Amino acid sequence: MYSKAYFSYCMILNGRMRVLLPLFARWMVLKMCILKMSSNIKIREKGGCANIRANPQGLYELLPYTIPLQLLCSVQKPQIDISPVDNITIKPTMASTTIAKMDLDALLKDSSKSPLTILEYIHDHKLHEPAIVLKLGIPLRKANLAPSQLLSVLEQIIIAALHQKKIELASETLTQIKASTGANSLRYRKLLALCLESAGDFEASLGIYNDMLSDNKSNVYALKRKYAILRSQLKDLEARECLNDYLEQNASDAPAWVEMAKSCFEQGDYKGAAFCYEEIVLSSPMDTGVHCTLGELYVTIGGKDNYVLARKHFAQCLELEKGCIRAMFGLVSATESYLDLMECQLSSSGSGKKRGKDSCWDEQDVELVRDLKAYGVEHLIKSYKGTNMSGLVETFLSNSEN
């Protein structure tokens, strides 16, 4: 009945059955996918919500469809707290830390578990328990353990002793490690530098870290400690250069980008801070605070393109957290700045309020901006209605409309 060209052929490639569809069948499938996708289009920027995604260059653009938030929220990521700006920290996942501490309590109550097992658990889960480490580790200093296990225990004891300000204990344990590994070992030099930091001899510790970096430029530990020392000494330019060297080798480290953004804030480098937050948002795309801060940075930098990026980030924040006051104010600020810039350029060019085909200001985009501003003003007034701030907010927003 039909030519063989209209039938699909089955082929076995790499142990899998793949069906080759004829040209007209593939066209029909593509058409059905497009129709299904277009029926789910939800570009809701007029309602204060926009769906955005980041490309490798850190730019954002609207998606023609909505990704279910349940799928994205199901993946646990480190939460970045960026408000206020002066206290930027990376919060570890609460669930993992809580579970680890609960398991540690169970191990301590279990008499069948050896002190070495508990110390290994604390080390593997990076728990800060110096008192427990000293209580269980000191009796093991002279125990008959394997060399690798003994060195690990001694290292834990030194770090815990420094936390507890027991310098003599740390010095005695460090001498024991030196006798075992030698003065040129990386472990001994690393712990010696920590002890020197604790004693306040930062120049000597920096010398050790520089020697470690001369041996291996990609030594992450030495770069981090060197940055911490320079930062504590308020040597901002040197600290920023050190952090930049670290980020060149560890570009996916979100906490390091947060530190760099903080340094840019302090130097007034808002473009640099925006670049840093573009990297941060790649690791925490569901964090509303990151989107808000990035939007505020783009408004501060100014310019038509930056105002467009700012409103998209504020809209994404409202998509993730409906009714976010900070994002509402940011949306109003971004749209108002956009309209002010448009009126200023049109008036300076002598074209008045007329926007022709040759104008760089798109009529539909301008109307969208006006709708977004009205949306933000309306919801802010509703949010503050019945509060002591109601009159002040209405006055502020009414002045912005004039």
C-alpha cells in the first residue's frame, strides 16, 4: 500500500532499539509538541511574574513556559543569605547538619562505638565539636593505632585545642606530628601555620602559605587561609587579588563568589558585584534574596538594558515568593527608572513623547513597563493598608507616579 520510504526502520545501536521516523512523521510530532508547549505558555511579567533562565554568560531571558517549582525545589542546595549586605553568609543545609548531630548523639550514647569511630564521624561530617574531640582524642595520643589513623587523630586534637585556646596542648601534639612526619611534610607545615595564626604571628604563617603555593599554585587550602589572613589585616586589594586567584581555579565555589561580591560592594564596584551575583545565582537559582540583590545592583548601575534585567530578577523573586515587599519596591524602582530614562532621552533628542519606528524604545515594551509599575504600586498599597506605614507608603508611591 505504502512505499517503504514511509515506514520506520528499527536499528540496534549500543544495545538499544531506536526507531527512525520518516520525515512526515517527525514533522507531525514536532508540530504536536509545539502546540502542547504553546498551550502552556505562561509569560506573566505583566502580573509581576516572569520565568527566567541563565545561560553560561550569566544573561537572562524569558522562558516561553513555566518549569514546575516542585521539581526545582526538590533538589536541596546551599541557601545563601544576602540580606543585609553587610552580613553575607552561606548557610549549610539545615537538614543535613541536624541529622549529623542527632547521629553523633546516638553514637555517644552507644557504648559499643569506639572513640576512634566517633572521631572519624566528626571528621567526615565536618562537625564543630572541639570539646568532644579533646575528650575522646587525648587518650588516643599514645594508643597503638595505624600511622594514618594516629596522624588524623592528632590533627583533630590540634585544631580542637586551638579552638579551645589550649596552646600548650596544640604545641605538644604538633611536636609529636613533626617527629612522625618530619618538618617538611605538608601536614606539619599546614598545622604549624595554623598555630602561628592562633599566636598572632601572621607574617610567619603567610610565609608558610606562600611556600606551599610556590610548590603547588592550586593548593586550595593555602589560598583560603592566605585570603583569611589578608582579610583580617584589612589588606583589601591583596585579599581581593588572592581571592581572584582562587576563583580562577574554583569558579563553581559559591561562598567564594559571595566574598568577592562583598569586596566589590565595599569598593563601590557595582558592576563587579553584579558579575559575582550572576555566578551565585547559577548555584542557587531558587534563592529570592539573590535575585533581589542582583536586581538592585542592575538598578544602581543604570542603563536601559540593566533596567530590563533588573525587572526580570524582581519578577522572578515574586514568582518564587509571592508578595515579597522588597521585590515589589524593586520592581517599582526599576520600571520608574526605565520610564524616566526614556523620557529624558526623548526630550533631549527633541522628539518629545513620540516614539517612531526608528526609536530604540519599543512601544509594547514601554506599555509592559507601565503595567508592571501599576501592578507594583497597587500591591504595595494593599500590603500596607491598615498599618502605620500606610500613609507614608501612599505618599511615596504617589510622588513616584508624578
